[in-house]
Amino acid sequence: MKVTAMIGSNRAESYNKQLVKYMKDRYQDKIEIDILPIEKLPFYNQDEELNPPEIVKELRKRIKESDAVLFATPEYNGSISGMLKNAIDWFSRVDLVLVNKPGMIVGASMGALGTVKAQLQLRQILNSRGVGVLTLPGNEVLIGSVQNKVDEQGNLTDEQTVDFLDSVVHNFVSWCDTLQK
Ligand code: FNR
């Protein structure tokens, strides 16, 4: 199963980036993760949406060819980052490449609540008409105090978190299978 991934942080040492890279490696037998360089997208401009920059066309194509989408969100001031929202806005117009794509959400933050506010908002955004992502019900992957749960290579070391993530990925793959039937 091909899964395109959008990561809402462009920071070199981003925990969310590390998390997706960890998932790409750990679950390679189940899902093939393609990380989209959404940091290269210009600011969304409605004047350009019918004839958008090449990067928009390229990423739309990669999403279209994927079976599902993974969102990894940091929490910025109680919400998702502008970069992630910008990407979703581009993909919510013209080709509607996200409509009816199964989606799963993960998020890591240094605070105790592990991006819960950002994830609630993200679910709401993904549910809007032009976006139309079918989000996996429940299965909230909220990784708080993430700085204590990864090693220097960016691998998750917290056993409980790893077990939970394993179960969510399993649930996501099974759910995607049932949607296809
Ligand atoms: C944050 N951070 C943060 N954390 C949190 O739990 N709730 C919040 O509302 C915020 N707000 C916030 C705003 C801004 C502008 C920044 C830069 C940071 C801290 C944030 O969780 C932490 O920096 C994470 O490490 C960001 O994710 P990445 O970059 O590691 O993926």
C-alpha cells in the first residue's frame, strides 16, 4: 500500500520528521511511505490554482497515485502549522486529490498533551468538503514529552508508544482494506 506523508514541520531535527522516518522503516512490509516535500510549496494563491507551480502539480500527482495519506503534525500555538495548512489548501482545490483518500494522523510534541489540540483541528480541516480525507476513526497517536521517547537516531524507544503505534498502523491497513471492498 502506497502512503504519501505530509509532515507539518520543516525543522531539520523535527521530532515529527523523525517519527515518520521511523515509521517508514519499521512498517516497510506493510506500507510504502513517500514523504512529500511540502516545505517547497509556495504560499497558496487562488490566482495560480488553475495553472500552479510545477511543485504543486508534482505533489498532486504523487497523492493521486497513492492509496492513503499520513499526516504528522506538530502543535503550533494550539493548532497545526501554517506549512501544513498551506499544503492542505493547495490540495483541496481543482483536482481534489485528497477526496476519499483514507488518512491517518500522528503527532509529537514536547508538551504533555502530545498535539491533541492540533489533531482535533486537523481532523476538522480534513473533514471539509474540498479536502474530504476519510480519517481513521479513533486511534489518536498523541506522543507527548517526545524528547524522552526517542534515541539519538530518532528511533522511538518508549515501549508503550511503539506498541500503540504498531496497533494503529495495523488498524489503519485493515481499515483501508475494508474501504476498498
Ligand atoms: C510550539 N510548541 C508547542 N507545543 C505544544 O505542545 N503546544 C503548543 O501550542 C506549542 N506551540 C508552539 C508554537 C511554536 C511557534 C513553536 C515553534 C513550538 C512546541 C513544539 O511542540 C515543539 O517545538 C515540537 O518539537 C515541534 O515539532 P517538531 O518541529 O519537533 O516536529
